[in-house]
Amino acid sequence: MNERTTQKVKIALGIEYQGSNYHGWQYQKLASNIQEKVERALSIIANHVVEVYCAGRTDSGVHSTGQVVHFYTSSIRNYSSWTVGVNHYLPKDISILWKQEVPECFHARHSAISRRYRYIIYNYKCRSSIFFKGLYSFYKKLDVFKMNRAAQYLVGEHDFTSFQAINCQSITPIRKILFLKVYSIRRLVIIDIVASSFLYRMVRNIVGCLIEIGISKYSEYWIKELLSYKDRRLASPTAKSEGLYLVDVKYPNIFNLPHSPIGPFFIYK
């Protein structure tokens, strides 16, 4: 039997979503968004208004297999209620994957050590009718080895002004990329990138440049020159949102959060 308690507890959830039908994670009054759907479903199960805080505010059309949120509740529910029960009230393109009670010091965004994104390109002359919503279809042959060599110039701490969206509100363009690899699995080209945090549209701007290097429009060294130019206008157009996934958010081990396979599911490795 469900019960209520006057003492609030903090709960973290792992969330997966296909972002094609939404204008991003963050609540928007006049646009469909993921935060609103999640909060509404949680509020039904909790029987009180719930507000969630996320690890990464993904942009319009962007997907996730590793989003993490936290919220407070004064309701006592079992594990199944916060997962299967909440999923019952969510659209089929949003799912709760796991639930974990966390200490007061935990914050889904501020406690994160790093975030990992994967950009998936379907690199074939004919588009896919199966994954047309979850991949970026690109028909020109990409030189994956050249793209990967160029990508290594971005690893480390740099001024990423050339890869920062014009309307980014970050105080500083300095970011540290911990890992960046470009590789292929059959017709898929995967850009796998890890950093402590990212500038607004930074990943998609990097991908746009790597694609143009992959078709030999620019040399591998060009991406290093872009770093020194510190001018977004000199870089490539932003890659489309449909290929981008937030796949993992890493936290200190003391929080003991569940760990899901790094997705999306069709490239688990």
C-alpha cells in the first residue's frame, strides 16, 4: 500500500528518450518537451507536484540513453512504482531505466564528473528506412581514419570559441575534452566524445567540422587552426540534431548509481 511521509527523500532516475518529437529537454510553455512529460508522470505516482533537475539539458531533437535526473518526494513508493509505474504514464519514446535513492549532497548536474555523447552517422549512398529518426544520414563516403586523427587535436583543455554557438551563455569558452574517438561499425560512423562539460551545441559544431574533413574539404590540421582562430564564423555549419545521443553521465563512486550499457542499443560495445 502506498504511503505518505512528512520527510522528503531525494531520488535519482536514469532516463532514456528518443528526442525527435520534442523541442529539447527543458520545459517550454508552448512547445513539447521531455521535462514536462517526466514531471507530470512522476507527479501522478507521487501524488504531489514533482520538479526534476537533469544532468544535461539536451537540445531540440537530441536523444539520450543515459540522462540522469533527481527530485524530492514525500511519498513512499517501491522500486517498481518509480520505474514501471512512471513509464505507464509516459509516452513510448521516453522511459525510466532505473531508480536510486541518493544523499542530500547529490545533484544530477553539479555532481557530475563527466558527460559522454555519441553522434551516429549512417554513412551510405541510400538512406535507412529503419533508423531514419535516430541517425544522421550522410551519403558521401567519410574517411574515418582522417576524421579520427583530426579529432585528437581537440583532446585536452582548450578555448572552444570556434565550436561555441553564437547564443551560448557560458561564462567561459574553456573546456576540457577527456576522450574523443571516431570509428566505424559497418555503415555507421560514430563520433564518441567525453568532457567534464560542453558549450551549447559544441558537440554538433565539432561533428560538422569533422564531416568536412572526412570528405577532404579540409585537411586534418585545419581543426587545430580553428582552435587558434577563436571564431565560430570560420568553422563548418552545425551538424543536425538527429544523430546526437547523451549516452552516459559519470558520478563519484560514493553515490553508487546504477550503470547502464553505453548506447544507443544498436552499437553496444
